[in-house]
Amino acid sequence: MLFHDDFYKSFNALSRRILGELDGMGHPFGPRGRTGPNVNLYEDGNAYTLELELPGCDPKSLEVKVEDDELSISGERPAPENLKSRKYAWSERAFGKFNRKLRLGRRVNRDGIEARYENGLLTVSIPKAEEAKPRKIQVKA
């Protein structure tokens, strides 16, 4: 194990805290499993953005869908053609089918969600609802 168990517990607690902003119910992603892609999540004043590392994926194999209050991202990362003939000393790249799910809060615009795949990176933009966007309050004197 690369890190002590306490590191993982702290990291997971921090992830739940940060990602909980979207749904208020804790960590919105289901079990990652061995093939789950690495994900970055960030926000600006107008949208939340998910970036998923998916090198070698055929964009046609990726599916992004919204159903009720859940965003689902699934697909398959292909295994190397000569996988069985290789004798790996170390391997961190996962392959196979994956499915990541995100519960959407009420403060997002589901109709405006867009996905783009470029250079092995799937970027999903989730616009904030108008009431969730920051707004400047004028100070009256």
C-alpha cells in the first residue's frame, strides 16, 4: 500500500465534502471499481465541470445521460492488444467497462449539460441554474 489507511480516509472525507456541494448528500459517485476513470471536478461562477481521463476510448463507446436527478457516464476502455503476452512489472492503467454516476442537485440546469471528448479527455459541463449563480449585490447609501 502506497499510503497509510488514514490518508485514504482523510482523502475520502475531503472528497465527500467537496463533491457534496452538488447534491448535499455526500459523495455522489458510486463505487469506482477497478476500471473507473480518474475524475477532476471543478466549478466556476456558471458551471460545474467534470473531466474524466479516458485514453484510447472510442468516443462512440461513451454514453452520457441524465435520468431523473442522476447523471450517468459509461463506456469501455479497450485492453491493449498484446495484454496476455506482456509481463508487467507495474501497471496502473485500468481497462474494461465502467459506469460513474453523479446525483444532480436542484441547482443545476439539466437541459444545458454538454459533453465533449478530445485527446483522451471527456469533459462534461453542467451549467448552474440561475438561482445558484453568484450575483453581485449593490450597496445602497
